[in-house]
Amino acid sequence: MSILHSPLLMVMHDPVLHQFISYLAEKKAEQEANPDSHIKIELSRDLMAQVRESFRQNILDGERNLHLLSHLLSTLLLEDDFELHSNVIGLLPSDEDRPFLIRERITQDMLFSVTDIDLGKHMLDNFRYRKNFEWVPLELSANFIEYLPRGRATDGVNRLTSRVKAEEELWNKVTDEIFVIDELVSRDKQLRHYSKYVKDIFGIKIVCDDEATCLAVHDRLEAMTAIGIDWERLGALQDFGILSNGSIKGDRLVEIVETKNYLTCLPTEMKKTGWKAIKSVVQWHERLFEVQVQPLNNYYLELDHMSGPSHSSFKLKRDQMRDQVAERIPLYGFYRDLLKMLFMGTDVSFECANATVVIT
């Protein structure tokens, strides 16, 4: 698999980013071809500044496309007009496991003006928790956007959500893509049990009243075309230059790349956690998104998971998986350190046993 066609990197169409990622991939291949050799990665401060800004702009662009697609699907699937709500989830800073969920109605302009993670953090900045006679800030575990119909839908679609899994540090994500970690983990016997912790970054959830509606809605998704879009309702979204009343008319709205049915599959194929959904990877405007169609009762169970200790345990196990990969493949750990330095803004030369980073 080419790293430039991964779910994360398909949102990045900037030549600076392609050149940077390709350079790191070439250095990785160089070291793999000669394991005893010492590779040298040279980066100028100007290039690092350009890469940082390009990553920021392209992640924002990827989120914008996620929200555009979410608006399109909401227009088609929610019978009445809908409103936007930003949701943040976490645990209160106490000795007990006390989850919280804060919801705030937001505008379309607000959604498209900042990254999702910043939107969540800005919400939490308005709150403090009293602990041991001191006011302490709240910490974010996860955040997502809800597309809620203003009236009660009669076709069984309860709501849509969009989520950028940004609680996972971006430097980990990019390193995972360079090393194609999902394939590496799935074929390594000692790491295979971690394969479920490898995730895509941009996700949409279509929440339905029951399982029968989920099946019907997924069939609609497969057959959906641009003909059914109410372009007037999209209003200002057409100013983004992606939506057009003629450019995609008659074609499939999304191309379904793959589908996994965890809703009506055999009992032996069901998730042990009880999680149920029809999960598809779709391509839209040369970008990949994960689209889940999920029953409402299971949606609420998942919310409990996201706000509880099981979510923290999930993140801990995912980090343990990465640490084990770094032990088996030292260059993977080196790249994690390199990209963390890049995103954290600390320009410092460093080295490990078989690799050196030089900042010029």
C-alpha cells in the first residue's frame, strides 16, 4: 500500500507534505535495506516551519471535507432542518470515575473556522472543577459534532455525528502511516491482538432508531446520488467550491470501498464488546472516510464507553502497542520522536543507535 493513499494522508495534497513524507519513507527504506547502516535526516528550520503550517492547514481541510460530507448526508437523511451541537467528553478530576458530557449548540461558521480539537478545548476552557478547595481545569477525552433534526424524523434516522479522532497525537498517526502499522500489527503474531486499536481518523456516524432502519439506510447510502440534494438548504456551503449542482449530478454520491457488517453477522463474528454497526470506508472527492450506521441503543452504550475508564484503558493499550513496535523496530520509535519534535515545535538535533536528525 502506498503511504500517500492512506486514510490520513489522502487529505493532504500539498507538495511540501508529500515531499517531506516521501523523504522520511525513503530514509526508512534505506535503513531497512541496510539494517546496520546509520541514516542521517537533515531538516532546515525553514522546511520544518513550512511542514508544520502545511499539516495544520491540511488537517483543517480534511475536517472541512468531513463536515461538508456530513452536511450533505444530513440534508439527504434528516427530513427536517437540523442544528449543530459540539460535544465534549471526559472524566472529572477526582479519585472516582465520574464521567461528564458537555453539549453546546454551535453555528456553521464556528464549525468551519477552527479545528475540532480546538473547538472542544475552547468549550472546556469555560469550565472548572472544584477539587481539594482549588478550581482545576477539565481534561478532554473525546469530542464530536452532532447533526440533530429540529423535528422528529419519521424515517427512523435519529441523528448524524462527525468525529475527528484527534485525542490521538498527530505524530503517532503519521508515524503509523509511514510504517503501515495496521499491516505490520496484523501479520505479527505477537502484536496481532492489538490490531483493533489501529483506527482511521475521520469518521461519520448515522444513528438510526433500530437495526431494520440501519439496514435500509445503508442500502440508501450505497445507491445515493447527488440528485436528491437540496442545494438551497446547503446555502453558504457551496462557497467552498466543492459542492456543485452539476459536477457530480447523476453519479454516486460516495464510492463504498469496503463494508464490514457487525450488525447482522454471525454470532461468532460479532464484537465481544457488544458494539454493533455497519461500518464502511467510503471515498468522496479523493478522500477516505469511515461511515458507520448504528442503532440508537448501541450509540448510547458507546457514549458511556467514551466517557468511562474503558476509553482510558483503550488508549493505554494502544500506546502499549506502539511501545512494543518501537522495541521491535527502533526506527519506528525514532520517527515518533522526530515527528513529535516537529509538531511540538522544539527544533533540536538528536540521534539514536542507527539514525541522526540534524537541524540546519
